[in-house]
Amino acid sequence: MGETRNGISQQWDPQSSGIAARLQTHRAHGARVYDYILGGKDNYIVDREVGDASLQIWPALRVHMQEGRAFMHRSARYLATEKGIRQFLDIGTGLPTSPNLHETVQAVAPTSRIVYVDNDPIVLAHARALMQGSSEGKISYLDADMRDPERIINSPELAATLDLTQPVALTIISVVHFILD
């Protein structure tokens, strides 16, 4: 297990993992297009061009994305405040767009612990820089595919962050459309 800084597991490094070599910033990418359409800053001109073209074809796309994000914020806040949940397993992170799940729950429950799961190299590259959590809580990131639940459940990242004898909220929001036949 890597060192922990600001409550975040620092075991993943995009340079040493080989992920950085797979990043293709000259091609549009779903996570960055999503970020652009929602008004974020972590995108490139190619992402903005695809985002604008997508909005031309589907004018309500921004509203759909905003509502999906709002649902995540409402449900996470509800689970943390009304139900006392302090552990979250978020599959399909929504990174780099802010605010993220950890920002939402740790704002109301600073001791919350979050494991983010994604297998996208762009998302992995953003994860380390963007996940600044509360000093009381903990955030980990797991490079895994949601179609491999055994890998997720048995990962050292999950075991080091979440106590599975206590309640865990599982969030899988706006990702099913990324699963290909």
C-alpha cells in the first residue's frame, strides 16, 4: 500500500503505470466531453468541438447531464446526512468534473471513506490531482473494470479503505451506456 496524503491513498502513479503513454489528448474523450458540456475546465479543443457537435444533434444533452450529476449529489448527500452512511463505493467516477462524490459527502460528513473505481486512462490521470479530500476521511482509487466485480471486491485498495462489515453505499451512475455489446 502506498503512502497516504490528505486522506488519499497515493499508490497509483500514471507515469510508472504506463497509463500516461496511453493518453491521447488529440482525440475526443467521453470524460472530457462530459466535463466540457457541464462547464468544466479539464478538456481540450477536440473535446469542445465534439461537445458542441453533440449539443447540435441533441440540444437537451446538457440538461440530461446536469440532472444526472444533480441526482448523484442529492443521493450522496441524503445517504450521508439522513442515513448516516460513511462509506461509498463509486463505480464510474465522473472525474474530472467537479464537485465529485467525495466533495459532496465529505462536506457533510468529513470522516467519510470513498473508493472510486474506473478503468479509463484519462480518468486515472485526473484522479490523483483532483481527489483532495478531508483530512478526517479517506479516498482511494482503483483501476478496475466494473464488469469484474471480483477484482473490485477483492482489491487491496478497497480493503484498506472500506470496512465491509459496515454499511457501504454503492453508486453506479451514468455508466451503463459505456458498456459495449
